Amino acid sequence: MRLLLERRGTEVSLLPAIKRGGEGSIHPVSGDPGVVAKVFTQPTRERAEKLRAMLDNPPVVAGNAPAVIAWPQDRLLNGTGECVGYVMPYVRDKESLFAVSHPGTRPRWADYPCLLRAAKNVALAVSAFHRHGYVVGDLNEFNVLIGPDASVAVVDTDSIQVRTPRELFRCQVGKPEFTPPELIQSGMSFSQVDRNLHHDAFGLSVLIFLLLMDGNHPFAARYVGTAGRQTQTQRIAQGQWPYSARRTGAYLPRRQAPPLESLSPRIQRLVRDCFETGHANPTCRPSADDWHRALDEAEVEWNEIRARLRYCYYRVLRPRGWAGNLVVVPERLRSAVTRLPRNVWATAACALVVTLLVVAAVCLPRSTESPRPGNAGSPTNQGTLREVEGEETPWLWKEAQRLNRKQR
């Protein structure tokens, strides 16, 4: 298949497809291994105009972060001048976020610090879309790829929502697991919905939750009730988040899922802001920049022993019954201490000071040795010391020697 690159004005030859989907097929480009071509199954004027707007305003990731956006580089035209696809960078040597997040498919290089960096880079990539006025819309675990160096690539970018001064090109696809509750409740199809940044905030939080919680979806739960079990989409729509502090439903976190407390305190707050507070008020959901700052802080904190102990306790020790008492007692003591009135604290402090003073007075060393006759200042003792060599001679023995000499 030979097509024309519109802006370069050169022809390209496409090799057989390496991937096919509902919207089109992916083809390698002959002689250019750095790019691939996507050919639409059903080319339309709307797709062509959307690509034109995207080419005029490409997003740039801040700070030269290791995040790649597989953005269209040029449109592909057929012999009649119709736009039938586009070319984009070819992303290699990366695994899907789905494979990296699940322990059963996770590569060996994907340790916890790597997952923290990858989550931070995902947030940076989404922030680049938002700064340039785009809404990703179809954020899911297969559109984000992760490399061994925690670098990130976002693919299938032609499905995003693009707004121009004259027209709005909606994102017409999406997965229910990454769709915010207000869109599920509306019952409208994606082609009828104007997406906004709060919708992306929900999908981004789900992706980060998957990475840091061993591939467990935030609304994946075990049912402990007696009525009919709801689907995951229904639980998202109703806000039945199993980790909620005000949980009233019959759903608990999965046994395979790590405790939420194993995450850093700031990440815990952002997760609660998204899935708990953000259910009633979507504007409370953390933005991509909020996530970037929290994940950057967590990555720095990981170098401290405190963060590693928290992670080890909640993920390794706490599931074992005997380890539960390690923090239960301190937590109860802390809660009891905070309830003590101020006058009790003052009395206890005074008693402690008095006790320390008494102990110090009792334990101070005292000299109980009585003066000895013939001390070091007497001439007799000085003469004896000159006569006796080696260790110091007891004074009684010295006195006996002196008396013997007198009798002679």
C-alpha cells in the first residue's frame, strides 16, 4: 500500500498490518523503522479535521521527563487526496500498564520505586495533554506503556477530545472501569458527552491505584452482604468504594489487595479525595499536577527507613496475626494520651521532675574513704615510696616495716 504524506509531500509504502482494531490497523513504514502508520477503517471528514487540529498544536511534556506521547506527525492521503490515516512514533520495548501492575505478569525490573516513578511519569504525560487544552477521555491500562527505566508512552492519541475555536471533536470511546460515576449515571453514550478535566482525573487516579496496589482496581471488592451482588460499574456509579472511612455498604477490600495504609499519607489523601469526596463533588478530584507532586514526594520519602518500614509492615507483617499488636498498642496509647486534660499533663511533668531530682541525689557518688596515716604528703611516706617499687604498698604494711626498723 502506497500513500502520500501530506506535509512532507513524499510517498510511503506500508507493510502488512501488525495490529488491527475497531478503528483501524497499524502498519510499519518501509524504510523508516521509527514510525508506524494507522489506517482508518472508515475515513471521515471529522477525523481528517481533528488530525489537522492536533498537528497544529502538539503537546509537550514538561521538564524533559521520560514520557512519550505517540502524537500524529503527518496525515496520510490516498490517490484522491482523502485523509485515510496518519503516521506516529513507533513505541518499542515497553509493556502495557496492565502487565506491569499485576504481580502475575509484572517484569522483574518493575520494583516498587520503579512503579512510583512510572506513576509520576503517567501524571506528567496527562498534565501535558491538559496544558494544551486536550482531554484524553479514553484513559485505560492498555493505552499506557511502561519501560524498564520507568519511562512512559501514551498511544492511541487520535481518540482524545480536541476543541478548536470553531468545533469540538469528542472522544467517542472509553472503558467503564475508568469512567467517572457522573458519566455512568447520565446513561449517555460517549459520542454525546463533552469531557472535562475532572473526568480525566478519575481515570488517572484509577491508573495510579492499579500501579501502586498490585493491579487491584479501586472498586474491586469482596461481597459480605446477603442481597444481590452489584457489578463493578454499578459500584462506581453509586460510590461504593470499599476503602471508604464511612463505608456503609456490604463491600470490603479484596483479600489479595494491599492495605491502603501501605501508601504514603499524601497519596492516601489524594485517593480519598478522588473516590470518596470526589463522588459527590468531582472538582475535589486531584489533578495530574497534584498527583505529580505527591508521587515525587513519595519517591523521595522512599529513601527513608520510615517509609520502607510502613510498606513492609502493612504488606508483609500485618497479614500475619501476631504482628497486629505491633501498632495496635501504640495507636491506643496515642489516642488515650490525646484525651488527657492539660492539668494532668502539668502534674505528671512536675512529678517526673521531682522523681529525677531525687534519683540524681541518691545516685551521686560520695567519697567514704577516711584519711590514712602517713599520707602521700608526709615525709615518712615519701621515703617509703622510694624504697618500695612496683605496686603501691598498703599503708598498714608500711607502718609495720617502720616499727620493725625502730626495734632493731
